[in-house]
Amino acid sequence: MVKVPNLSSSHHNPGPMRILEVIPQMGYGGAERLVVDLSNYFTDRGHSVCLTLFHSPDTIGNPSFLRFLHGNVEITVIEKRRGVDFHLSEKLRKHSEKWSADLMHTHLDALPYAYSCRVPVVHTLHNSPMLEASGILRRTIRRLLFHSGRVSAVGCSAVSACEASAYYGVICEPIANGRSPIQFPETVESSILRRRALSGGKWGTLIVNIATTSPVKGQLLLARAVAAINRSLPSGRCIRMAVVGQTRADYVRLIEEAAEGAALIAGTSDHPEKWIAASDAMVISSLREGLPITLLEAMNSGKPCVSTPAGGVREVIADGDNGILADGFSTADIETALRRLLDMTPDELFRMGCSARATSLSHSIERCGAHYETLFRSLLAKRK
């Protein structure tokens, strides 16, 4: 595996770059959060950034992280037709040339439409490559682009990069996700959220899962684990699980039934850190992951984190030190990990939270952005 270029080399090319950040649409996912944070970082460093979307935020119907963009980040919408839009690639190429972009950075399903662009393209895989390109056609298109020499692959963790290298047969740079420190005051709103979640006198512990409700995020497994634990606990000590993120009605019903009344489906939030502040612990139950931004946020808050060993999570959590790592992905594995959390003393939880916060400081957006900046400059230098 190729290491990320040494950051000290970045001073050899001090000039500003013109960077196109391209993502199909904006919502409240980890990829969108990283795109916004990187765009802000690059403009703060003196580069020009144009955030390019394929769908107008007004047509999506959901709020998004766009409100956190700095004012000097340009936003362009290139409307995509429904289904496969064979004209979109040419539109993107013309947009790149009109804006005089030096480099394009694509995310999620934006990559296939970058094939006709004449500038270097960097594509970040935000999850397991098997999830991003699950079908033969999607995998083949990405594989051809990566092997063309015009597109460089980046994994958001060492595990993601290794998986992508094996899946596509190319070298994939590992650049770990980053998130700047966040202020987590015990606000009135967080206190209200906690009282709302623990109302009724039955609940003693509030855990939060921040992710879109879907089978791959494992909330159904988490709900079953919580229900199994609650059957063995007296009233007043039971666990309440809050699920924060975009929802699927059919899957939500399954989660609520499996949790036996212990699930609170909160929907999307533009400030998920308020739910983190309101909770006793963050729980990730995913079957596959890249490196969750919400994990870095929760660790930064000093909250204990419990997670399955998915993707880059096991690069960040040292079991028993800065978090609790389940042995596997089954309901029983998650239940055992949660019971370990409940058995910890307040002093042990405090020490774990302090260790988690210390770990999060090494995963800042500044460190992440500097790695991308160096990679971008190295690609541009090869064209000269």
C-alpha cells in the first residue's frame, strides 16, 4: 500500500488551487459533512472551491449541511435527469473548463460522470467499495476509470483503502476522515432532549445511534440487543436508544417492534452533537463502515463509544481504552458490548471518555485536509 505523501513537501507548490468538489446532492451523511468541512478548509487556506451538485437542495426535501459552508465557497448545480444521464458528463466537463478548475474531487455516485473531464480526478470512497459499487456495471465503470490513470482513489481509512485496492486492483491512498473539535456545552436543548428520551421513569441510560436507518447500519440488531438487556433490568435502569438520521418507514417499524418500546426515532438533525451531548454513550451497530464522522464527533465530546468492528472503526477504537469494540456483528456481540458499558463505574467511564477525546484530536479536519492538499499538489505536479 502506498503511503500518503509527506506533508512537509506541500511548501514546494505554494500557489492557490482551483478545486471542484463534486457530490450528487447534499444531506446529513458523513460524506456530505466531510465535503463541507474540506471546502471550508481549502478556502481558509487560500484555494478557490466550487461545490458542484447534481440536484438542487430545494428539490431534495431534506435539510443539509450546506448552511455550514463558508461564504467564499461557490455553489453550482448541474441538474441531472432521472436515471442515467448520458449528457451529464459533458455538462460537468464544460463546467470544469469554464470555471478553470485545476482538479476535481468526486464523492459517492458523482465519479462515473467525471470520465470526460480533462483535469486530474480524485475520488474518495466513503464506505466499503462493495457498498458504493455493489453491481457489476457500477464496479466495472469505476474499475475502468481507476485503471485509466486519470482518476486516483482515496479510502477514508486504511481498511477502506485496502478493500478498494483489492476490489478494483489499483493503489488506493488512505486518508483518514477528520473533524474539527466541537463545543459540546450541556445546553438547555440537550437537557430537554434527554428528559424527552428518558421520560416515564422506566429508563436509566440513553444511547444514541446517528445514521440513516437501513439494514447495513444494523439498528435492528441494536434494537434486539437493547430489548434483551432491558428484560433483565429493573424499571428505572433500562436502556433507551435514540436513532438520529434519515429514516425509512418500513425499517423504522421493524426497529420499534424489535426494541419493545425502547427505541426513539428522532429523524434528521442539523446538530447531531446535541443528541450526543444528551446521551450517555454513542453506539455504532454497522455491518460495514468507512470511518464514521459521528464516531469522531462523539469521541471529541468525551462520550464513551460502543461499536461493531466495522471498517475504519477498529483503527480508532482501542477496546477498553477509548471505547468498547464488540467481538463481531451479531445481536449477541452487541448485547455483550453494551453490558460491558453498563457494568463500568463512573470513574471508568470518565477515563474512557478522556482517552476518546485525546484520540479524536489526532483526527482533525486540518490534518485530513492537509493530506488531501498534498495529494492534490502531487497530482498537479505530475502534469507539468
